[in-house]
Amino acid sequence: MSDLRPILPPPDPPADPWDGLRAFTAARIALGRTGSSVPLREALAFRLAHAHARDAVYSELETGRLLAALEAFQLPVVPVRSQAENRPHYLQRPDLGRVLHEDSRRALKEIAPAAADVAIILADGLSATALNQHALPLLNLLLPQLREAGFRIAPLTLAEHARVALSDEIGSRLHARLALILLGERPGLSAPDSLGAYFTYAPRPGRTDEARNCVSNIRPAGLPYEAAADKLFLLVQEALRRQLSGVALKDETGLLGQ
């Protein structure tokens, strides 16, 4: 009579001490391994995230929908574009994304107020997906705060193929004391839809990054809209009061620690 023994399942692999940290970050940690490689599931997830990031870089503004939605704010809205001719040109020539097209300069000249406190620019940046998804919810919270504080808001601009520095020329041409640009940030493998908000006091062509402040990663999975709007309002208010921005203006709101 043969000795039949039950076939036992293989033992569970030892627990990875990093597993508990996965609940607190979207970073690729505790992936496990199969032999000398990561598991197939994680390899496929990486390729999918890379595809999402590439798609975000080549995404386009939903111009018609955004223009229609922006009418609710009861402000003039001006579509503008940089001197980059198309998306590939924009990616190859960052310098052209910082300069307004001549047609856009004329459009701003026709509508520019005599003076304004804040010029708000909505721009595609390196992820139009982020602007399409997150700019309107953020503005719904931020604009009422700026208006209640008595700040004069310049006509809104919707900028295509824009880099951050394009806000300097737009703010200057709208005679604004401060330019605030909302634009899609460079996509990462865990965040293809991150919205950034950069503002500069006394905007004018030639300003450098040390003159700017930034609130980044605005999205439901990052910095929530409410916290971002409150932080931006307090920083913009302080910048206008002290007449400065950039490295001389420190974030003392403490909102991120709450």
C-alpha cells in the first residue's frame, strides 16, 4: 500500500516591512519580486502609469467646455496662446511657451482694464488633463474669497501651450499687481493630473523663478481644493499687502499640517 501524503500549499512569503507604508503614499514601494524581477502585476501597472503620463503631456485643453463654464464667474474670458505652434513644438521649445503670440497681445490690449489687483490665468502647462479636471473646482472656492476681500479681478485668460512665465507677460498687459497662473504640472508616474498654482507680484517679462510662489499637487488625491484655495487666498493677500512674492514671502498658513 502506497504512502499517500496530503499536498500542502506553499508557505506564505514573509511579510514585507514596507507594506504598512503603502497606505500613506502612491510611491512604488513594497512591490515584491518574482525571482530577480518585480511581479508581472507591478510591471504592467508601471507601464500603464507611464502611458497615463505620456497621454497627459499630449492632452489638450477642453476649450469649449471651459469657456462655457467660466461664464458663471461673470468676468470677461480671453483665450490666448503662446508662440509655440503646436504641442510637439511647445515641448521642443520651452522658450516659446513663455511668450505671447502677437494675436493674443492684441486681444489683451483691447480688453485690459486700467488697473487690477489679480490676473488669473488658466493654462495647459505639461498636463492639460490637470487643468481640465481641477481648475474649475478650485476657482469656485478661491474667486469668492478674493472678491469678498475687495480685490479687483482682471479678465480671466485661458492660455494654450503655456509655461509658467507666460503669466508675467499676461499679468503685465492686464495691468495687474499680481499674476496667478493655474496650470498642469509635469506628470509623474503616480500623478498625471497634478495642478500647480504659481503667483508673482509685479509681473513683467523677464521675472525669474525666485520671484514666484507655488502651491502644487492640487487634486483630490493630493492637496484638496478647499485647503489649496484657503492657502492661496492667504498667500495672495499677504503678497499684495507686503508688495512682494517669491523667496521673500514665506508660507506661514500651516494648513498642510492640519
